[in-house]
Amino acid sequence: MKIDFLWALYYISLNQIKTNLNIDNQESVDCFLKNDVLQIIKFSLNYDDQRIQEGALNLLGNLLLGKQQQNKIVFEKLIELGVMAKLIQFLNGINRQFRILCLRIVNNMVQIEGVTQSVYLQNIFPVLIQRISQDDSSVKIF
């Protein structure tokens, strides 16, 4: 039920942006929407309910499947919002499903042109190396 709430907010945000800004350009709408949705994702990742956190990770992974320029905007906004630290926390956590979702997100981030040198992304690599050295099967999926 709570995950449905996230999707409802996503669609409400889309309609609100289209109405308020009267934008016909779908890329512009997507850009504004992603900023709103990223705020919801940040809140949801810090919410004390694993189902909501999982829904937020899924939504974030899906957002990073867009066009290169939009993905770069999303990546920069994630840094600004402090979401990268939460991803590292989940990668270090005991919940295997969360680790797999975070690895999917990291994999999508690595595909974004020009972000692999980011200090924030570089901070994730030692965690991955540690997981590989511990023979973590979730990292092998990556």
C-alpha cells in the first residue's frame, strides 16, 4: 500500500508540473519530475520500512535507465541530496535484496558518460571490492 503511495506521488508530480509550467516538451517535464521524485526517494530511503525503501531503490534504478543527459542530471541531484551515502550503507548492509538493487543502480551509474571519475562513485568501489573478497553472491550478479 505504501509503495503505491510513492507511485501516486510520482504521477501527481507529473500532472502538477505539466499544469503549472505548461510544458509540452517531455524531456523538460522529465527533468523537473525527476527532481521531485528524487526528493521522495531520499525521504523513502530514510523511512523505517523496508518495503518503502525497496520501492524507492526500484524507482531509482528505473529513473537511471533514461537518456544520458537526464541520467547525469539525476546523478548530480543524488549527490546533492546525499543519497550516495545511503546506497553505500545498503551495500554494506545484511539485506541481500537491497545489495542487489544498489548494484543495479551502481551499474546504471557507471554507464553514464563522464561520471566514473566522480569522487562519490569512487567511494562505492572499495565496498564492491570488499564484498567480492567476502565471496558475496549478490556482487557476482553485478
